[in-house]
Amino acid sequence: MTTKSKKSYQEDLIESLKNPKEAAAYLNAAIEDGDRELLLLALRNIAEARGGISAIAKKAKLNREHLYRVLSKRGNPEIKSLVALLHAMGLELSVKVQKQVYA
């Protein structure tokens, strides 16, 4: 894959994540995967689509440097920061009942 095609993919992804429904589906897929790094990448991509880390940090009333650390590959956001971040991106956290298999 060339750098140009990789960049085009990233640009297309960011453009699609401007749509709140696309962003929610993308984030849900990352959550379902269960990989923390993938979740943090998804959050970074959505933040970029919503104006960038600085804009989201300001809207979420979070320190920009803190938000960069939280969303880094080694980040580990607290629930309070995660909820504020999601709210600033026009999203919310919810819980649903797992599908159960009955014998």
C-alpha cells in the first residue's frame, strides 16, 4: 500500500466520522473488538473528525495535554474523562443486555 492510498483511506475515514451515526457505529465496533488500543485509536479518529484534539478538549473542558495522553496508545481514560470526551463529540455511553444463549 502506498503512502498516498493510506492517506486517502485516513482522509475518507475522517470524513465519514463527521456523521454522528457513522462515528457511533465505528466506536461500537472498536468496543466490541475488546482491544484497548483500537478503542483509543477510534476515539482519536473521531476527535480528529470533530475538529481535532484541541477543539474537543476545550468543548469537554479537559486539559489538551491530558487528553493527548489519555488517547495515546498507552492511555487509560477514567470514566469521567471518557464521558466528557464522548459528550463533546456528540456521543454518549450506554449499556445493553448481552445476547443470551439458552440451552
